[in-house]
Amino acid sequence: MAVQFTNNHNLPQYLVDAILVNDHVTMGDISMTQIIDSPQIYMLKKSNTYEMDVMEMVAMAMGTGLHTIIERGDIQGSVNSRILQRAAGVLTELEEDKGSAYLHKVIKGKLQESIDENIINEKTYSVEIDGMVISGTLDRFDRKEKHMDDNKMTTANQVMFPEMKKAWDRQLNGYAFMLRQDGEEVETARIIAFLKDWSKMKVKSNKDYPKAPIFMHNVKLYDDKIMTKYFKTRVALFKRAMEGEEIPCTPEERWAKPDAFAVKLKGGARAIRVYEKERMADGYIEKEGFKHSKPLFKEFRPGQSLRCAEYCPVAKFCPQYKHELELTAKNGQEI
């Protein structure tokens, strides 16, 4: 199945066309970003035609623009030189080595530019694990420094979200694994996150808020033995999903808040206390109930899944999310 794009905000067509340009290179059976994510979302996308408004692709388009700007730091000199170097890279990916070599010769001979062979930009790698080929495109690798950077366009809230950093760690460890399989040495890796909604005023009011509009996160790298085991586990999981087994999203994949138990006054609208453990709510009612003018009761509040509610394009097809909504609809009943 496929995604159908809508234009509910009536953007001009030339903007729509620009936003929907996708020059991302895909190789093999599954991408790095897919294999580290939810099998259920992957399968729902493959088996359903779903809608996505073009406005939801703006952040991705901004990210593409960011990468183009950043590459200027490594591809120096004239505009013509940068264009030809990018074209040479495309020819290399198409295994047109003669054409790529010719463009490099033109750059060095006629444009008097030099290419730093130690820097790899926007290159796609792949690795085969138990019959499944996984591919990924890294942003920048410095052979001399043995260092990898991945640049993200994101929000301040996302860099404060622990699960986001875990996903970044998995992604860059995957890229490092691929680089090592290709004969490269990787010693350090880092995420550089550009915060599109950063506010200087919020720094003063929230101690956890990023202190600058660019946030850097150093990634702990794991050895090949650990990563091989990780990929084998993920491949086995995705194969089960592809064979028809329902594999629910984990709380981490749903960006879920835990279930909670609210203690309330009979007839009251607001909670007096909120606990994650039911026994703690029971304990409060038993020990403190006599102090209140009205009887106390506990209310079950199912944990909410932020990703399902706001960010998953196939949530309406998801049986797990449907069940969660049914539980939420019962919210307010005494237990």
C-alpha cells in the first residue's frame, strides 16, 4: 500500500512539489530507521493506504535543507564545484565509476578544487543479517578522526524526551556497525540536534530546557558482538510480523505515559492524589479517608500514548490503539 498526500492548508503547488521531493537512497529490504522502530507500524504502513497532510512533511523538508547547508562546510569553493561533487556521488551510488571519476577530474583540473578523501557525506551503507538486508544513510563520517556526526532538525521537547535519545543511540550504533563491516574504524559518534522551536525565555523557567538552539548528544558505541545480537533479535521480530503475527508496540515505541490511579472525593472533578501504583491509592484512601468530608474513591486512568494520538499516520488502523481508546472511554468509572 502507499501514502496519499493531502493539502488541507492549501499550500501553493510549487511548495507542495518541493516538500515532497524525496532523494533518499534506499537499498535492500528494510531501512535502519525502520528496523529500530515498531514492527507493527511497519506492517500497518505496508498493508494500508493512509493519508498524510503535506504540512506534516515540512519538518523533513527542513531537515533536507539543513543537510544541504551543512555539506557546504566540507564541499568548499564554487557553486559549480559543489554541484559536480554531489553528481559524482550519485554516479558512484549507481556504480557508474567512470562517470564519477571524470567529474572528479573536472573539479580538480578546471575548478581548482580539492576533495577531502577523509570525509564521507550522505553515503548509504547496507548489511545482511539472517537473510535480511538493512540499509542506512549516514550524514558525515571523518576517517581521520574516526568520528561520525548525525544532524537532526527537531524540537526542544524531543531532546528532553529520554526515549528519543535512546532511539538516536540505536540508530548511530547501527551506522557504526555498518561502517565497521565496510572496513572503517569508528571510535566516537554524536547527534547534533538543531531545535527549530527553541526559546531563550524558556531557558529561565525550565532547568531541563536546552540551553542553546543547537543540542549535542554524545552516543555510547557498542562492539560488533553486541550489535550483531541486537540486529539478529530485531530481524527475527520483523520476520514474525511479516509472517502475520501481531506484535504490539512497546510503551517506548508508543511514547506512553504509565497507567495511573487518581484518588478523588465523591462527586468531585479533580484528583486529590495521583499514583502509578494501585496499592498506593488504596493505602491513601484507607489511612487518610476519614480526614475528608466526603468518601474517597479511586479512578483508573489508562496511560496515554502520545505517538499514537498525535504522530502515528496509521493509528486508525491499529488494533492496539483502538483498545487503548476503549479503555480511555471508560475513564471516570470508580473501581
